[in-house]
Amino acid sequence: MTDPASLSAVASTAVLPSAGDRAVRSTLFWLILCATAIAVATAHWLQHRYTFVSSPVDPATGRVLPRMMPHGSYGAFLPRSDAASNPPGRQPIVLLGNSVYQTCGIVERMQGLAEADGGQLAFVNRAQTGAGMHDYFAHMVKAVDLRPRLLVVAFIDLAFTPDYMRWSLPRFRTDADQMLFDSDVVLDVPWSFLHREFTLSTGLDSLVSSLFPYKRLDVLMRYEVDLGLYWPIVNTLHVDPVIVRVLFPLPVLNLTQDWVDRRDAPRSAQGRAQPWPELHELVTEFATVCQQNDVPVLFLHQEAASEMEPDVLPALRAACAPFAKVRVVDLRSAFVRTQFIDQVHPHEAARDAYAARHYKAILQALEELPAGAPGARSGK
Amino acid sequence: MLFNSWTFVFFFLFVYLAYLRLGHVGQNRLLFGAGLVFYGTWDWRFLGLLMATTLVDYWVGLGMAGSSSPKKRRLLLAIAITTNLGSLAFFKYCDFFLDSLVGLGRLFGIELPIVPLGFLLPVGISFYTFQELSYVIDVHRGAVAPCRSLRDYAVYVTFFPQLVAGPIERASHLLRQVVQPRVITWAGVRQGLWLIVCGYFLKVVVADNAARLADRSFDAPDGTGADALLGIYAFALQIYGDFAGYSNIARGTAALMGFDLMVNFRQPYFATSPSDFWRRWHISLSTWLRDYLYIPLGGNRRGPTRTQANLIVTMLLGGLWHGANWRFALWGLYHGILLALGRLVRPAAGARPAWWGAVLWPLRVVLMFHLTCYGWLLFRCNDLSQAVEFPQRIAGNFHWTDRASLDATMLLWLAIPVLLLDGASELAQRLGVAARFRVGQTMLRLVAGLLMLLAIYELGVRHGKQFIYFQF
């Protein structure tokens, strides 16, 4: 126990902070401000430097090469934003999709088919690996600026379910987070969406992602390290990858999650997944923004194995029914297991046919859905 | 607002930048406002409760200072204790006792028409209640003078680094620092940063990764003995990393602002006896229990039997402080019995040569660690049958599977840095070398800090669990 000196008396007799203390505080203040500014600037510079190659292209053939990275890492792939996004004299078709569109060269094949048909359509690829409904939403708001002839949302059922959480895909992926905070996006996102989906925590997390895009850099740079160090060690020394992971964990993506969780993730549990409780509201908001901007929408259920249930189509169709310029097409019946690497990604040999099916569905939707008034952009 | 969230990082950055530009009074106003925001982000509705108990204790403190009548001072103390313990009992233990009553009734075939009230537990209520109680009791004892400034007293209660999970500070230590102008030094900043890095490392790398192993083991009904043993070890690592990590971050953020919070953990798994363990584990709680419960009960002044009883009662109540559940009570009782037994088998000083102690030291550390681990089994088990079933599995069905081997490897990699950090501190303290190698220590800390940052980046669990002790 201390002596019973009056604490107030202590205050009055205490030595006031010296000039030295003030100097430390002032130095610290400016140091923190400068460090923050440098960190933000450096991160954006690195992002600018690294992020244009979201999918490598084979220089010989010009084809996009797949980069198969495990899910569960933030922003594993950036959405490809084609340079010629709105070529003059062509009708832009904006494609929102997942890893299949982003990494399997499907969009490039569809563009080839369009060229063969006379070159009236220009496909703009905004696909993002592992995209969920909330990512589609952010990408859609960004895409309506291009005034596309048609907005295609290629999806699998899981994208509309919280089951993605089990696959360690956070509900708001980095890219969608950051895009939501772009000034042109945040003005178009319905207030009900932000109010319902964002908490203080997710909002601040997104704000940090916008200011300091470490999540995007993280994955890209890890991937470079992975390619540069990890596989050479495994391949040249012929060491079991599990042991290398233990001894040299740096280049491995989400080591502990891979190790502890995913190995045991019960596949059968997918059958118990349910659509987002707010699916109806999400789709309604999505379609409303498109309607306000006079952009027709095609929800295209990709070819996928039956275990990728639950079937969200009934709920999706019900939500889309009130909208005249929204179509829902189901291509699941075209799934043939031998033609696919896994439950959704087609083998190289099957990709031409895959692209042709999607191209045909898009053409059919274009016939059914009347175009909006050219250049019309309303409902801001 | 979790420490391991960007919300807190942003919050602290803004608060700290403003703090650095303000004078003493402005800093205290800022800290009070920051404390309210910090607590309000958990649940703003409980701010009223926090403020109410703060006002009552402040008023009681002033009242006791203005009165020379022992009777009036006792009455004021009773008001404060009733208010603080009453709110704690109401929010934390009410449903527990009602449930227990219903359970007891069923034992005798009586169905009591009692429905649990279902109140939410205000986060950190056990911590700030004990901190406030220590103030009014110390004022009553004349150990500290009452605080005349409501703002300063409110900062003492709502100081955000330690508001929701301690360390449980005393007025003689923290309030004094609130009242005085703080001095920020480069040494303090370095120490603060070191503690913060250590804290985040312990939480997001060690505790959150160990939690996955522990949860899987405790939730697997068909695991082997090896799985059970690894689960208990993993939980021992998890709870230490979680709570010591929180305490380190709290102390580190406070140190950046020129505050010195008390040390809450001192290499607890290097303890050699039950009493040694409680001198190292959750020190702010164990000293609180000693000063405000064990000693008033009579301590060791009333003979060996009464001492043992006092130890057991104190630890039983300390266990219940952790949570309204019989397994916490059992955990407390277990530690009380260990402490009582520890006193019985304590060798007389000088009975054996010094080298004998050195030889026995590792054995005593290992034995105490495993006794502690059994306590953690009581603490963590999903139901009390697991406390019996796990040891049976370990004794009767112990074999290594591939998964257990992988888990053991991972656990080892998580434990090694903790052993190195704590082992180095233990060794430095035992040999007294810390002060002599200050430059070397700084360089070592720099290297270790960078490695820990790398580990946080590479291995840290994003969107990790909330701190275990927040539920208390």
C-alpha cells in the first residue's frame, strides 16, 4: 500500500513536462504523420507497379494463362479491366464472373467468336476470382458507367450463399471493398445496401483497404515469392512440400488455414448451405441500379457439378421477375465431369465449347432484351 | 473494438496523434472521450452502467474524505460495494443462479417456474468493477486519498487500453499517473512498441492458431489420447497467448502515452509451484484477491487449517469471477486445493543444498505445467464429463495418427517462439544479466521484433477470435 498522499496534491506539485518531452511528442507526431503518408504512397505505387498483370498472357499465343491460386486469400485476382473497354462502333458486353472468366480464356474465345460474326460486340472482362454477390454488386456499379449493351453475371450457387465464408472467402473481398469506396461507386450504391451490409468494423476495414491496399499487394507479392523460392526448393531438393511449409513458411499462402482447416472442410456440408437471407434485397437492389441506368442484365448460371448446390435459382428468378430487362439462364445441364478440372473449371480442350455455349446464351439474351436508349444514364 | 482489428488501429492512431498535441488537461479529456467511444462500440447501452458506478464510487470517495465518522465511512463503503457487486451479480450471475436453482429443483423432482432473465453481459464488467472496488476500499482504509476531479477519476475507470480486460489497476498506481502530467520518452516509446509487437504476435499468431487446434480437439468426440493431449497443450498455449497478448498490447499502448501499467504475466509456465504460478499468472487479479479477499479473510494469520480454507475460498471465488459457470468454480477450487497442498509439501528453507534445487527445477517446472494443464482442461471443457474422459483417453487410447503428428509439429512451431521469449526473460531474471547487456538486448529485440512482425504478416489469423477474457 502506498502512503496516503492526496492525488490532487500530487498534481499540483508534480514536475511539468519538460521541453524535452515536448520535443519527443512533436517529433513523434510528425514522424507518425510522415510514416503514414509514405506508407500510403508506397503502397499505391507498388500497387500501380504490380497489379496490371492480374493474369499473365502467353506472349506466343496472346492467350491468358491460368494462375491457379488457392481460395481464401484476399484479392487473389484483380478484376481484369480491358484497356479497350468501350471501343467506338461496338456494343460493349460487360462480363462479371469468377475464376473461370478471369483465368480460363473464355472471354477471349467469345471475343474471337464475335469477330467471326462481324465484330459488332466488344467483351469487357470484369471477372474476379472467387467473386460473391457483394463483389458483383460493386463491379456492376462500376460497369454501368460503360453503358453496356448487356451486363452478364456468370455465377455459381455458392456465390449467393454464406457458405463462401467456410471457404475462407470473406464476404467483402478486397477489390469490392475498395471499389465501394471509389467516389463514382459509393454515390450509386443504394443506401439500403450500405446500411445493411456494412458495420463499423467492415466499413473501417474497407477504408483501410482503400487507403493502404496491403491486401492486394500481399497476395501478389506472396505469389511472386512463392514462384521464386518455394517451388524451386521443393523441385530441386525433392523435399515433401509439407515439410518445406514447416521449415520455410514464408511463400505459402495462408499456411495455417490451409493446414488446419481446409484439409478437413467437409464437402458434404455444401448441401446444407442456404442462400444469403437478404438475397432478395440484394438482387432487387442490383436490378434496380441497372434499370435506373437502362442496362439489361443476364444472370448466367455456369456449368457446375451438382454438389455445388444449394440451388439458388428459384430465389433468384423470383427476385428478378419484376424486372423486364433481367434474364436468368441455367447452363448447369452442360456440365460433364470428364471435361472439367474440378467442379467448375473446364479443361483446356473443353474451353472452346464452353465459350460457345456462353456466347450463344448471350446472343439469345441480346435478342430478347431490348437495348436502352443510347447514352442514357439516369438514376444517379 | 478488438485490439486485433483495423478499427482499433485507426482509432488509436487518431487518438494518439491528438494526444501528442494536447496538454495534460486536454489529454485527460481526450482519454475520457476515447474510453467512452471504445466502450460504446461494444454496446453503447452499457455506457450508462459504467458511468453510474463511476459516479457512485467518485461520490463515495469524496464522502469518505469529508467524514471523520467511522460509522458513516462504513455506510458509504457498503453503498459502493453493494452498487458494484450488485451490478456484477445482476448482470453476470443472476441467470447462473436461477439456472442452478432450477437444476437443483429438478434433482428433487420439483419443476420451479423460473425463467432466466437473459441479460447481456456488459463487456469487461468484472475488470472495471474490481478496479473501482479497489479504489473505494483503499480510500476507506486510508491507503489512498480520494480523487477530487471527476474527470480524472473517470479516466482512471475508463482508460481504454485496460478497460475491458485489465490489468486490474489500483488507484495508487494508475490514478496517480492520470492526475500527474505524463512524460513521453524515447525509451518508453521503444518499450511500448516492443510490447505491442509481442502482444500481437502472441494473439494473432500463437493464440489464434493454437485455438484452431484446441477447438478441433475439444469438439471431436472420437479423438485419440494424442488428440486430447495436444488439445489441452494447445489450449494452454492459446489462453496464455490470448491473455498475455492482450495485456502486452494494453501495456504497450499505455506506454506510448507515457503510462506505466502493471505487469500481468511473468513467464507463468516456468512456475515451479502453485503459489509461484499465481505470482506469475494474471498478477493483477491474484494480487487483488490477496489484498481484498484473502487477507481480510484472515490470510495465514489464523493457523494452518484456516489458512488452507482461506486459500480455497479465495480461489473458488476467483474462479467464479471468471465466469458464471460451475466449470470455472471447479477450476478455482482445483487451484485453491493445489495452493493448499503446495503449502503442505513446501520444503523448509535450507533443508536441501542449492544444487539439489537446480537439479529438481526442470522436473518441478514440467510437473507444475501439467498440473496447470489439468486446470485448463476444467476451464475449457465443453462439459464436465470431458474433464474425466480426456485423461482416460490419454491413459487408455494413446496413439499417434498422421493428423496428430501434423498438429504436434504445428504446436511445436507455435510453442518454440513463446519458449524462447519467456525462456530468455526467465534466464535474464535468474542470472541478472538483463541490465548488463542493454545494447545486445536492444539489438536482439530489434531482430526478434522484425521476425515477429514477419510472422504476424505471414501466419497471423485474420478475422481472428475475440479475446477470451472479454467474456469475463
